[in-house]
Amino acid sequence: MEAELFFRKAITALFEEEKIISFEEKLFLNESRMKKLKGYIEYSIIEGIFAMIFFMTALNYIGFGFEKFFFAGAITFFSPFFINYILQDIIFEKRKRKKEELLPDLLLEASVFCDDNSLLNTIEKLSEIELPLVKKDFERARIEINNGSSIEEALNGIKRINKSVSYSRVIDLLLQGYKSGAKMASLFKETAEDLLEAQAIIRERQAVMLITKYTLLLAAGIIVPSVLGLIIGLVSGLSFESMAELELGLSLETRKEMFSLSVLGTGIYLGEYALISSFFLSLGDGNKKQFWFYAAIIIPIALISFFVAQKM
């Protein structure tokens, strides 16, 4: 496909090879149907074509001008490239957190059957435990070792593709422990207890942040837009003509113009409020890229609440 080749060349020209490899590893870990960069491009092109046809048909029905018609179609076509990238990153971060939650269980399991004489035997046993997400990592490490890679290379591969500080520390613990010849069972248990304590503290903080999160979502998406919409609806229901007859204050045309500007300003304010709320929500989740996910949800809901409230 010529389009696929064109986008592949454009992506490789714009982004470093390391970033492309890192993205392909995310697709692999997420078990995405896209698999590789080629699949990502092909799916995005197909989704972009269908999205463009749908939106351009809708805009044509509404009666938009050709310039807006063409511009909206172009944006719609390229949007799946951006959306798919963000979604894969969000999925990757969620899987990473689930793995980090399983690390204490992994260490406790390892403390029971660890082989102080052979790291390879420990890796084989870790590849058989009932912890699906981390089990797959050690299965791949075992396969790589059987194919000729060293133990250190295989374990460092787990660190590289998961991009998790906690997970990397556990892998380093495995490597350093066996290099030093220390008794691993007690070390695994102590580390697991430390991780459990840390996770308990994090869960307490998340419980507190959960209230703030839903407050921001409700305020930015429904409460503030609805209140402002009700106020504007109330003001628009007033008769500017009767006030003009009294010859008090500004003229009728000036009042209407100021009212239109105030409505526009309120819409801009709601957009800014939604963006700021999305930013703080993404910070609370520990993934700044989720800003786009929250913004894509909050902004449409806020605008709908705003315009619906005006009609009430």
C-alpha cells in the first residue's frame, strides 16, 4: 500500500529509531492487534478514511462551506494516528501499574521456591507461577535464554520493555543477589514487605485523591457549564427591546453585541477550565498523556451541558 509506505517514511523521518522501537514494544506488551508500526499505520489509515467519510457527510448535510469542509476532513483523517498512540500509551501504563501491584506476590512466590544455586532455575519457576502479567515476562526471558541469550541480557530485556522503576529494582535484586551469593529467600520476603507497605500508603493517597478527581470531573463537565448556561438562558430571556424603549444605558445593537461576546467568552472560559481540569486529573493519575483522554471527554460534555442548560 502506497499510503502505508508514505506514512512509514514520514514517521521514521520525524522520530528517532529508539522511539519507534519503544512504541512497537508497547504494542507487543499490550497484545494489540496492530502488532508493529506497519499495523499501526494500516489500522490508522482505515479508521481515518471511515471517520473522514462520516464527518464530511455530516458537515455537508449541515451545510458547512467548502473550506471548513475540507479542513475538518483533513483533521478527521489524521486524528486516528494521534488517538491510537494515546490509547496504546494509556493501556501500557495501566498494565505497568497492575504488574507493579503484583511485585510483592512475585517476590513472596520466589522466596518459597528460589534456587540459591541457579538463577536459571528460579526464572523457570517464575515463568510458571499464577500471576499472568509477570509470568509472561519470565516466559519470554526463559525462551531468550534457551535461544542463546545470557541471563543478564534476558532480565535486562524485561527492564527495558516495561519501563517501570519498581519492576527494574526487583530485577536488579535478582541479579545482584545471585552475583553476591546471598541467601535470597529472606531478602525476597523483606523486599516484598517493604513494597506492600509502600502500596498501602499509595492506596490511602489514592482514596483521598478519588474525591478530588470526581469533584473535578463533575464540576468541569456538568456543574459549572450548567450554572453558566442557566444564567445566560435567563439573561437571553430578558427583553432588550423594552429596555431600549426606556432609553436607559446602551443601545439595543450594542447590548446584543455585548451579550454575544459574553456568550463566546463563557464558552472559551469553559474550554480553558476543562483543559486545566484535564491536566490536574492526568497528574493525579500519574500519566500526563491521559490529559488528552480527559480533555476529549470533558470538553464535549461541558459544551453539551452548557447549551442544554440555556434552553431550560
